Amino acid sequence: MTMPAPDAPILFFDSGLGGLTVLGPTRALLPTARIVYAADYAGLPYGKKSDEELAARVPALLGRLVERYQPRLAVIACNTASTIALGHVRAALDLPIVGTVPAIKPAAEMTKSGVIGVLGTEATVRQPYVDDLSARFAGGKTVLRHGSPGLVTGAEAKLRGDAVDPAVIARAIAGLREQPGGDAMDVIVLACTHFPLLKTELQAIAGPDVALIDGAEGIARRIAHLTEGQDWPDAATPGIAVFTRSNDRPPPPLAALSPYGIGSIETI
């Protein structure tokens, strides 16, 4: 296999800005890697789309991005897109693809009460993939699920500097708590990459006895492992953020992205 050029980027893909929570720990491990961060604002929110629509949309859009930016590796930094379209993307593209899956295995190892909450988009929490993860790694545990599209909107608002509606946070936690066994829940899996952006707000409502976990650190380690031994630039350069064009959702201000190493914004 031909080694990628040092300046070949890592491509991060998400419906919106949630994938920044994966980009952050990846940059910590690979500080000089070139970054292209792509957000499908024209398709946001993915949690409201059908499985069939996403299974067609995500590989087609990623194909365009790969052709344009020639990455060494692509990261689907979106639980919804990964649980629905990962297999389709891997079949369509000839480069390493890293997906994002709910952190049910570490949650099952962490829980003391035996009750785990999975907070995701409506599309993610209904996937058979989540059934499979629960059966494989959380046998004998109670796994509660709740889909909260409002948290995606809240996370996008927070990154823009807007206020987050406390009622949205409260409804999301209540959606788990009010299910049978919910009072004993002591771990919540943040099964959408947007949701760690609201970790402070979610923790305040869930309470100090509930652990919130996500898979971002593990994904970053996987990216580092798959690119081990490859050449990188000698120094860090500002990354590029690419947004699919949306009439009612302009890209965020660059100031919201610069803490993640993004230096310019493009639209396609």
C-alpha cells in the first residue's frame, strides 16, 4: 500500500458541529495532522431522516469530499450516519473509514446499578445496531434509550454563542429517567457526537451520581493506530471547515471553530 503524502489530511464528517468533539482529542494525539472538517448543513438534522435517505446521501457526499480533498483517512464523526451508512461508505470508497458507535461496552463495565441510559438522535436509538451492542456487551443490564433531536439544536446554538434552552436538557434526561428502572440509572451514553458539547448542562440535570460517557477518546486512539508510521507535516497548519450550502443555516462564525484548529471556512 502506498504511503500517503505528509500533507494528506484526515477528513472528519458529521451532519453538523458535533464531530468537533472527536476532532479535539484527535488533534491532541496528532497535533500536526492536516484537518478537513465537513458538516452537512444542507442535510441537518440527520436524526429526522429515513435510513434509506441517509444510506444514499452519506456515501455520495463523502465520495465528493474524498475526490476534492484526497484524505488519507475519513472519520464519520456522527453516530446516526455511522449506524446507518458505514457499510455503504466502506463499500463505495477505497480508503480507511472510521465510524462512531455508542459507547455501550464501557458503560456496561462502569455501571454499578445495572441500568444504562443511551441518549442519541431518534434515528440512532432505533437502530438494530444498538440492539446488537446491548446484547453483546450489556447482557443482564437494563439499557434505556431516548431520542432527543432538541439536543442537536441546542449544541449547535451553544457553539454559536446562543443560549441553550434548559427545558430541552431537562426533557432529554426525563426521557430516560421516566422509563421503568430509570431511577436507578447511573451511566448515560452520549450516543451523538453533538451531545458532549452540552455535557455541563446535562450533568447538572442528571446529577453528580450519574456518569456521562462518549466514545471520542477511543475514536481518536483508533485514528492514531490506523495512521501509525505515516508521515506528517513538521508543523501544524490551520484546518479547513467545509459546509454544504443551506439557505436557512449559514456556517458558524470562524471564532467558534478556531479553538479546534480551524482556520478557514468553505461551502460546497
